[in-house]
Amino acid sequence: MIHTILQILVFQLLFLAVYDLFLKKETFFNLNRAYLLLTPTLSIILPFVSLDFLQENIPQEYVVQLTAVILGNTASEAGSDATFWMSTLSSLYFIGVLFTSFIFSVKLLKIAKLRVSGKKKNFKGTRLILLPKTDLTFSFFSTIYLGETVSEENKASIIAHEKVHIQQKHSYDLLYFELLRIVFWFNPLVYMFQNRISTLHEYIADSEITRNKDKKQYYQNLLSEVFQTEQISFVNTFFKQSLIKKRIIMLQKSKSQKGAQVKYLLLLPIIFSMLFYTSCSNEPKPEEIQSTSQSDSEVMTKINELAEAIMKKGDMTAEEEKALKLLTTEAQPGDKVYTSVREYLDDTKGENGTDVPYSVIDQVPAYPGCSGDNETMRKCMSTKIAESINSNFNTSIANDLNISGRQRIAVQFKIDKTGNVTDVRARAKHPELEAEAMRVVNLLPQMKPGEQKGEKVGVLYSLPIVFDVVE
């Protein structure tokens, strides 16, 4: 999760830098508006997108089912530091969400009070709320809030300006960023995006008003009075002192040449680079390591039970290995659909009618200290991995999660062509158990890689872990 959040922050920072460096000074206001609305959303979506064709293709991989590791219950131990910090961070996040939600509610309440205290009026089809004893002015959704003390000569220009905000539904943009500020309250980039689009809204309104109006007269209207402003981040205020200079500079700026629109094509290589990174990242995606439904969890439990039963009776036959491979391998588009395991076994017989098990290769990977033929090294590998898991697994996590009974964890990892343990994934009912299983598997040492026909190959391992928690 932390890795995903960091990706979102980096992607948003990159998109914002592109806007400030190349697009902010252009007069393609509507394109800039689309950019500012689209890129924060893309930054949130892209970390969860993985395109298979961008991933590195490994020539051939083999799957070996390891003996289930049984973890017994131990006496109550001190809680895991990782669990403590995860719990603390989660609590802090929800406190932040509650606080920013409260601030948002206060702002809405403030607008509601202004609405109640003002005098309602209809001006050429536009709803006005005249606010007594103030020159406050802003718009929110389809309503313009206008102070009664604003001079008559400026009212028409102000109303026309605010009507542009209403017609183009600028309040929706600001409200969208307000909601992002609640969810990502810790992210300063969201505030910066909201500031950029608020400024852009003023440029759009100014541009629309001055199409058929003398710009000099409009400048004078901007500078003639100092209006009060309400510090509400999701309303379009007519006057904001920090924006006046920028608005006048932009009004004086010549329209950007159409050729400058090519700058927006910068999005393509940027998005492709982000997709390449997220697709090739070794960080497991949530959808790959977590059960997507209760039924999926139940199916995996049955498969684990089957694997345990096979392992308890002794060595697997070729047919058993192939059947287990069929059950544990994720189907890909275009794969043949089998109605039974027997149909699959019959369809995958060798040319001479002999079953060819998936896990049989010329030379299996070797755990440090293991030697002998393939069968001996498989058994040695299974024993050594079980010892490593038993000695490193934090069994006190059961106390932290307040769980009991038999907890099954399905782990898959790969010993790549260099002998390193990679692509560790896990499934369990509790994410904390998944994380702990992945942690201890990643502690396994570098091994001698497997070989097939003289070439070093990657070998996938499936490892059931059974955690017996006795109350």
C-alpha cells in the first residue's frame, strides 16, 4: 500500500511539473482544464494498471509443489512492531479524513448561513443572493452571492463573470478536488492542483467576458474596488488579490498558436512510461494476492486441503502433479476450458502416451548445502524451506489479529535464472498473514538455479503454509 501511495505522489508531481513548465502560460484554457482534471485521476488509477505485454517474458517456467509447512502455536509474545505501526498509521489516516470532512462541513454550513441571511433575487434568469452590509462576491453552483455594497457600475460585470463560472460548471471541478483533499489530506499536491484549476477558472471567465467587451474597461472594473473574499476553497470568488495581477497579465497575452497544442502530446510518453513501470514492477498488485470474493477464498481453501492430503500420503505421481498444476494455475485468455481433470490429463499425454509432469526438469534448483539427484534435492529443498519458515515466521501475529484455529496461507514464489527468490505472492484470509508469509519467504537464501537442456530457467514453487493457532 505504501508503495502504491508513493507511486501516486510521484505521478502527480510529474504531471504538475509538466503543467507548470509547458502548459500554464498557454491560452488553451479548456485543454488545460481537462488536463488538470484528468491527470490527478490518472495518477490514482495507473498504479493499479498492469499490461501483460509490457512485462518481461521468461522463456519457460516450471512449477514445483512443496510440502506444506505446519506452524505450531507459541506462547504469547510481544506484538509485532510492523503491526503496531500499521495500526497507528491507519488510525492517523482516518483521524485526518474525519478532520478534513469536518472542515468541509463547516464550509458548507458557512455558505448555508450566507444563503439564509441574504435576500433572494432573480436577475435575468440567474439566481442572486444579496448579502447585506458587505461587498462579498462569489458563485457556488447555480447561485451568485453578491454584496449589497458593491457599486452599481461593477455589478453587471461581476454578474456576467460569475455566470460564466455557473455555465461551465466550475463548482463541480472545485468540489471534486475538495473530495480529493478529504481522501488524500496528507498529499500537498492535491491542494496545488486545486489552486491551479481555481486560477484557470478565472482566466476562462475573463476570456469569455472580454470577447465582446473593451479589455481596458474590464481592467478598471477589476482594480476599481477591493472586494471582500470568503476563504472557502470550493467557491469561485470574483476578487482575490493574489490573482488580480495574473488575470490582467493573461488578459493581455496574445492567443497561443495552434501549433503549441503539440505540447499536450507530452502526455503520451509520460503515461506510457508510468504504465511500463507499474507493469514491470515486482510489487504484487492487490488483485493478484488477495481473494476477490468469499467464494474464491473457499476454493483456495479446498485446493490447499487437497495439496496437504497429497503431500501426507507421500510422493506425488505425475498425474497428481499435473492435476494440481491445473487447479493452481490462473487461466489465461484463449486457454482451453476443461470440464473435468480427467479430460485435461487425457489431453496432455505425451506423444507415446506417457504423462509428462510439469515439475520434471533436467536439473532442479538446489538449496545451499543440498546435493544428490533431483529427487534428493527436492526433499532437501522442502525440508530446508520448512526449517527457515518455522524459525522466522512471527507466530505472535495471531495474538495481534486475535485469531484462532487453522489458518491456511497459499504462497507462490519463483527461483529465477540467477537463483534468487522473486515474485513472491500470498493468499490468506488476513492481509497481515499474507505480508508475514511473503516476508519470511523473501528471507530464503540465493540458490543454484534450475536447468533445462543446458539453459538456466526460472522455476515456480507453490508452498502451502498451515498456521495452527491454539486458544
